[in-house]
Amino acid sequence: MAVSSPNCSFSSRCFLNASARSNYQQATPSSVLLPQSSFSKRALKRVARESRKKSNQGVVCVQDGAVATAVTSSVKESPPKSLKDGILPVIPSQLHEDVPAFSPADKESSVSITVVGASGDLAKKKIFPALFALYYEDCLPKHFTIFGYARSKMTDAELRNMVSKTLTCRIDKRENCSDKMEQFLQRCFYHSGQYDSEENFAELDRKLKQHEAGRSSNRLFYLSIPPNIFINVVKSASLSASSSSGWTRVIVEKPFGRDSESSAALTRSLKQYLTEDQIFRIDHYLGKELVENLSVLRFSNLVFEPLWSRQYIRNVQLIFSEDFGTEGRGGYFDNYGIIRDIMQNHLLQILALFAMETPVSLDAEDIRNEKVKVLRSMRPLQLENVVVGQYKSHTKGGVTYPGYIDDKTVPSDSVTPTFAAAALFIDNARWDGVPFLMKAGKALHNKRAEIRVQFRHVPGNLYKRSFGTDLDRATNELVIRVQPDEAIYLKINNKVPGLGMRLDRSNLNLHYAARYSKEIPDAYERLLLDAIEGERRLFIRSDELDAAWDLFTPLLKELEEKKIAPELYPYGSRGPVGAHYLAAKYNVRWGDLGSDQAH
């Protein structure tokens, strides 16, 4: 039984052609278990006795009489931590009423992926292309089906035509690219229905069963829809279209509420129909290659791990900037603002990964436990440590760029920030006193997402005369550029060749495009593959989400109640002047202001 394909760029993780991994995950907490009524007590005892005698046959007894197919002896994987004495947690009964028994001898399984909101931009531009990229790299199982679900009336052919316009092959194109594209499109189908209709989802269930053809079925629902209809879809899908013989999982796109209260209410509602292990809260920034590499860089390189503390690090900067405004999204954006849109999720998640203690293992729960500890150790955000801004119209090179409130979908008196900078602190032994400066903005001078680690000055620096009074020029800085043009580089001091003693700052540079010939996968590819495999490491747990909102909610309420007017900055500029004063308050200079691009 093939577990992975040598052609898959994720080959150590992919599971082409059925899948020991997929079958093995029937026994994870996210599996839909079989009710006890499906078996007689005598049959239960017999299965339990045989499973003890013949453990090599891969039969596992689980609670409520469920039987799950385990991985064969040729695939070496440790059982999930939640498995204890052969017992798994009970899953809410509404997910699996009247479930027929399935045979442990059923070796093959199928994966059905339903993209809810299939006619939207996110689905067209990101989700379908990511699924095709996984198929192109042989990272999807042998038996898979993709269904688009939305209210729009559309045929299968019309969906395929829509999807085909956004599909691209990898840079390292192979001769069979067009063939693979056609094969992929033949696996794509469409079902029109209302988001709150159990009957429409029951019709989807019947179509899915036809394609699953009696195999053990695993189902993934991707909610590419506005958050106000999450619960309607989850209720209808869980009651009418859950898998009867495998796992059922739901990927939920942000925003996860607007504050602590709305986020908690959303979580409570989701958990009426799903367990925590079935909910995959996606933050696509956690799937980016350089964010993935963050823990590798730190924990597998002796040169960095001893330096990762207040003793050597002077400040850490998390910078996100876009060189365009809210064109086309003004109405949506005005309801959230830059703090909710970028800082509370993307940048805070990166901060938690950066600052966490060494986890016990690479297990998802061990990593997420450490991230939660960081978030709970953070000092409450004060208004004096925050600067907000909003871009205004600006004319440059004869071209006039519109201001935020020039957008007709935005109220003319809106004080929603399109820029924010904040100084955050982690009150624990490792990071006490180290400012973590975070800034995010739209309509700035460039597009960038990076982490900058500025180290302390060298004590008693022998060469300080060569640098003059600007000691910042003599300090080391580690830069992790997440996008675009991914790179990791370290600024060091060195002597310029020649007879004199002239010093220079140079970059020790790992430029990904120069070092690696393969194209870097899109974040959605990694996260979709993780969801299919049941890997939760890069998805957000509910207590993690609660801790993040607890940090930002008081600040957001104060900004809105006091109607703090944002500082205006020209479209295409470096942002509000106030951000520089905030950095200077902690003796910090923003690292993205120079022309230090590594190539």
C-alpha cells in the first residue's frame, strides 16, 4: 500500500493511493465514531478479544463500539496521544446517528473536499489552485472528489470552466501539465444549495456517496463564506452530510469574531455540532514557508538558540505592509480595521511562534501549549503604546491615489485605522523588558512581511570609533523576510579589504530563489494538506484564540468608545510619524526604513 509518491514535493508527508495514514486517522478524536447500537454485545466482546490476539491485523476497539482501521506494520507512526487504553473521547451524537457498521477489512478510503462558497474570490483565487497544486505534486489520495457548494446556479461544466481560469502549473513545468489539469477538473463537481438547508446538504451527501462508491469516506468542508453564516452551514453539514465511516473536518476562515465575546460565542456555537478536534481555524500566514522555518532556524541551530533571550536581543520587530489600499474591500474592511485584520491574528501568531519556549515535541498540542503560554504572559496593551493611522489621497508622478474615505463604500467620517503600530511586552523570564514592536498598514511605500531581530550592542566595543556615535550601525540584526522574495539574512560587521581599518556591515544571506530551484508552495497548499492529514500544528486552538482576543479586545473597545482619530498619512508613504516616536520611546529604530535589501 503506497503511502507517498516520490514525485510529491511534500513526499515525506503525502499519502497517495488510499493511505495508511488516512485509514489510521479513523482512530483520531476527529473521527466520526459508530454508535454502540450497531453491534451486539457478543460481537463487541469477540472483536475486542480478536484485536488483543491479532494486533498485527490493525483492528482497534474504540468507545461506543466503533472499529477503526489502523496503520499496517510497515508504516511506523506512534498512536495519537488521545488514545488511552483503546478508548477515544465520545463525539456528539448528532454527528453520527443511524450510522451503519463498516468493515475493518476495507483497506481503501476516499477523501471528499467540499468548498462552501465556491463562487467567491477566495475559492477561485486560492483554494482551487492550491488543491490543483497538491494534485499536480501527487499529494492527494488516489480516491478524492472536490465539490463546490454555493447558492449560485451552476453546472459542473461551468464550475470547471471557472476554476480552469485560475489554475497554473509549477514553475518546473512538466510535459503532462495540461493532462493533469484536465484530470483534476474531471474530479470537480458542483452542487447548488442554501447555506441553512439541511435538505440541500442531504442532497450533497447523496452525491458524495455516489463518488465514494462504498469506500470508507473522509470529508473535509472548507468554509469560504462570511462568518455570519458559519453556524448555519456547520449545523446543516454536520446533521446531513457528515461521514458515516470516517472523519469529518471543517476548515474555518478568519475572522473568528470581532472581540472576545463574539469569538467565544462563535466557538460555543461551533461546538454544538463539532468537537474541537474537528475544527481547523485557518490563518494562512502560519502556512508560509518562512514562518514554518522559524522554529527550525531556532531549535536546530546551536548558533541561534542560546541568543534567543533578553540577554542578547534588544528588540523584535514584526512588520507587515502593503503598497495598495482597500480598493474593492472598503465596506468589509471598515467593519474590522487593520488591528483585527492583520495584527490580532497573523502578526500575533508569528510572535507566539517566535517567543515560545522549546516544546516537548513537534506534536501539535505540545507546540500550541507553548504558544498559549506566551500569549497569556503578555502585558495588557495600553493606549499610549499604540499608534493608529489612516491613509489620505496623494498625487505622485501625475497620478492621484484615492484616500481611504474616498471609497464610496466607506463612511465619510470613518475613523477605522488602516495603519497601526504597537509595542508589546512578554512578562516572563526569557523576554522581560524586551519590546516587541508590531506594525501593519495599507497604502504604504512597499509590500513586505518580515521579522527583524535586533541584537544588543557589543559591550566595550573595540571598534566603536570606526562607527562613530551611531552604535546601531555596529549591532547585528537577523532578518526573516516572509514575503515577497523570501530570504533569511544576518547583518554582521567586517573589515573592508585594504590597508586601512574601515568597517562595513554585510549580509550573510540565504536567498531562497538563489539557493533553491523549486517553487515555494503557497500557504494554502500546506494548510489544506495538513487538514487532510489531521495535522493541527499550524491551526489555531480555541484557548489560543481566546488568549489572543483577551490581549486586543480592551484596546479595541477603548479606541472605538473614545473614537480616537487616526493620524493621516499620504498614500504610498512610510506611514504616520507617530510610529517613529513610538519606536524612539523604547530606543528602537524601525529596521525597514533603510535600503538594506538582501539579494
